[in-house]
Amino acid sequence: MRPDLDHLVGGLASELDARLADVDAALAAHYPGERAGRQPVHTVYVPADRFHPGLVGDHGAAALDAVGRHEDRLLALLDGDRDLLSLVRAKLEREPVEDLRIDFEDGYGTRPDDEEDDDVRRAARDLRAALDAGTAAPFTGIRFKGCEAPTRARGVRTLTLFVAGLVEDGPLPPTFVVTLPKVTAVEQVEALVHVATRLERELGLADGALRFEIQVETPQSILGPDGSALVARMVHASAGRCTGLHYGTYDYSASCGIAAAHQSLEHPVADHAKAVMQAAAAGTGVRLSDGSTNLLPVGGADEVEAAWANHLRLVRRSLARGYYQGWDLHPAQLPTRFAATFGFYRDGLAAAADRLRTYVERRDSGVLDEPATARALADFLLRGTDCGALSQDEVGEGTGLDPHRLAGLAHRTREEG
């Protein structure tokens, strides 16, 4: 006798729902999807003792000055693209720094406690002044000394004093994050979750308001003693507070025994670490940032041109590998950060828009794109508009889609929180 297939299928589906309920819940908790909103294209690090309320504007002015003094060299590196250079100039005038990190770690060094306390309190007041005046970067935060035994007490003191000072006369900015450096154990991430929870309670902050980035600059964070990728466990030990994984070029390379002359964000050890970070972060909403280059565009015209050429190449390389953010250490790196980033998105605009329109309208094409590729195409175009490389009108005209539909295709519909 032939079975009732509809009844059989329904029964099997119900049995699988029950059997996989715990797995479904775990996947939803651990891999909630991409974080909503804009990701900055860079993080600018500045030693805490050099920070002041007008620093972002000063960086923009210094970057524009570098462009003015060496415009012919930069234009040559951009293949004579004056339209691109005009976009870069406008960005430097409007928003020269997207993400600023006030550094109390390596860039600041070890100082007497009284001196660091003074700098912490002053920097917190200065950031509040910049926020109130509208001169702060859209994204801000601090890097404090990490959770390893020698620096633990100083790091917690700096973090506590800074956050307390920042919220004394105003709210905690929603884009404020802290950077945890030199992470070597999952337990250090759990310890920062504990600290954040206590600070929120004591300072009257909302639950989950304090978020952090994990700086991946030790081999132990990539490969643990049991052979597992500890960075993946770190992400899931953060109780949803981790917003980013940042690669630390020089500490990681040195820890792997790479000679100083060969330490670079394109060294094979760097590519291996970043590939592991990429897999660990996928689907979690945790974003990735590449590291820095210490070849600065300073000195004579030849030295500036060489550093700019190197920076342009490295930024484009990172973008092509899915690292849409990086570190900048000097104002004169800002022109090439934005030139490389804007060029990347503008070069890909026409093809990405056409492919996405073909997919949405189900037109015949020589390329058969799948939903995952459509998602990547939409995300590419959204990132281009987020940073100012592309206008919404350009993207809308090319794709026939409004921003809401584009965000849906990119799966950027999950709320922050």
C-alpha cells in the first residue's frame, strides 16, 4: 500500500525541527548576520598626549597641505584622474577621519601613573568637547593597555577613568569602542566582558553599551595550544560586545620571528592570520580591519611619492581581499587611503550595478549570479556610498534599486544591539 506522502513529509519535517531545535538556536545566537550600519574605512591612531578637540580638523588640514605640496606626484599615481583627486580633496575637507582611536598603549608608552591619569582625564574632557562641538570623528574610542598580568591594573584604571570622565557631562556615543590589545587567551576577552558589565552598572550605562574590538597581534590568538583557532572562540566569548577584529602588523610579525625588514601586512604570516580572522568573523557581525604600514609619506618629494605608491597598493590589496578597513598612522596617509578606497569602488561601480540589475530583473546574461553573489554586489555598492566614493543617485540609476531594497539584498537589515 502506497504511503501518504504528504503525511510522511510533514511528520519528518516536524521530527527534524525537534531534532535540530538546539542547533538552530545556537546558529542564530552565534551567527546573527552582518551588523547594520556603516563600517569606517580606516582607524586613525593618535597617542593620547597629542589628542585635542580640534585634532580631526588638523589632520584634514595637514593632509590637504601634503596634497597641495605634492599634487603632481599624487596625480601621476592616480593615472591623471582629476575627478578622483577632487573627490579625495572634498573628503579631506568634509570628513578626514572616519574612526579615531586615542591610544594609551604602544603609541603612548609606559609612563608614571600620575602622568597617565592626567592624560586620561584630559583626553576624556577633550573628546567630550569635540563631541559637543561637532568636531569629533563619526567613530571614536580608546586603546588601553591589555589584560596581561604586567599591564592589567594600569589598563583597567585607564579604561575606568576615561569612560567615567567621558559620560560625566554627556552620554556615551553609540559609536564609541575600546580596543583590547595583545590578546593571548579567551579568558582575557571574558575578563573584559566582566569589566564592561561592572562599569555599565556603576556608571548608569545601558546594558551592552560598552563594546570592544579585539586586536589580533599574537600567534596565540590564531592558534591555541590545543590547535584550535582561539580567535573564533574569542568572538563568541564576547557576549555580543565584540564589534571588530583588528590585525596588528608588527607585533604579530615580530612574534612569528619575521625580520624587521620583511614585516608587512602582505607577508605570508599576515595573510594566514587574516584568513583565519576572516573565517572566524564570517556571519557573526564582527567586522575586520587590516593593520598599518610604517612607511610614512614624509621627507622629500621622492620619499613621499614612494610611500604614497606603497600605501595605495596595500590599501587596494586589502580591499580586494575583503578587508574594508585599515589603520592609518599619519595625516599624509589619508589622501592615499581615500584615493585607493574611492578608486576601488568607482572602478567597480558599472560592472557591479549592471550585474545586480541583471540579477534582480532576471535578465539573460553571460554570468549566472546566485543570491550570495547578489548579496556581495549589493554590499559593495553600499560600502561605496557609505564612505562617499559613490552617490546614492549613481547607484540607484545603475541598479534601479532604492537604498532600502539594496540594504535588503545585502542582508543589512539586522538592528544594532
